Amino acid sequence: MMSNNVVWHHTNIKKEDRETLLKQKAVALWFTGLSGSGKSTVANAVEKKLFEAGRATYLLDGDNIRHGLNKDLGFATEDRIENIRRIAEVSKLFIDAGIITLTAFISPFIEDRNQVRSLLGDRFIEVFVDCSLKTCEERDPKGLYKKARAGEIKNFTGIDSPYEKPTHPEITVSTDGEGVEECADKIISYLVTNGYTRGGDLEI
């Protein structure tokens, strides 16, 4: 529980000042989808395009975060909820820094993603990486589905733990039928059209 003696300190430099300097509007691109759907792959492709266009970015990847900040968390429901809560708070700090932030987490529960949306407001862009369970299992890049089917991994999303698809995501890409570049271009186009980048130097 947070102490009553903790007070938020305002700084001289504001988010808007940083955005003006960086020539961009800070936002969190929240990639959600099943394991193996291509979240990290597409997010990396989007970040590469943004970086090459001179944008300030940072990608928060689910596995990487669990190596450090969230290494104390498991995969029980309550741990998953706390995992997403922490990432939401980190994303908020990156947004305050003026950074275009990309997050690649399964984040399987609608309620948790809605909590992130409430925290970040109009700086939250939900990107649903849609891919059938069948395709994800066929890919199984980490061998996790095989282990889950064998009972070696419990609470695995899509097998014995649910994945709740977004109902109204800002962006949907389908990695069943669309290539990585096509998905990335679709996301970049959304950012350009909606004014999250400035200067018109991002080409689609």
C-alpha cells in the first residue's frame, strides 16, 4: 500500500516539450495476441521503420521484461495481472518522456487491457495481432504449445487459460494471411494518418 507521504513532483520540462523536441506524439502501441502470433516480430518491424525515419522509440518485450523487472512473477492469473499493471506504468513513464513505445505482451484479459487504456488515455493504441490457434501451434517457435499439450506448462494461454480477443482494437493485423512488412506498413499508416508522427518523412 502506498504511503500517504508520497507526493507526485512536477518537473519543469513537460511531455509536450519533449514531443516538440522529438517531432512526434508519444504513444503506446500495445501489441496483444496469442503466443506465436507474431507480436514481437511485427513490433520489431514497426520499430525499425520508425527508428530509420528518425523517431525516438523503445520496445518492451514480454520475455525481456520477465528477465528483470518482472522476474519475480509467474504465470498464475494474479501474476499476469500484476505483470500488465507494471508494464502499463512503465509505458506511462516512456510516454511522459515523449517516446513512441511498443509493447509485445500476450495480455490475455480484456479487463487488464482496459485498465491500461484508462491509465494511458488517448495515448493507448491497441494492436490486435490476430492469428488462429492452429497456426500458432504449427509455428510454436519456443516449443511452448507442445509442452502445454503435454501438461508440462500450466496456465498456458489458448490451451488451459483463456485469451480474450479485443472487441474494438484501433488496429488489427492478421498474421495468418498478411506478411510482416504488410502488417508493419498498416500500423505505420495509422500513426501517420492520425498525427502521431510529424514532418511527413515516413513513407509507406
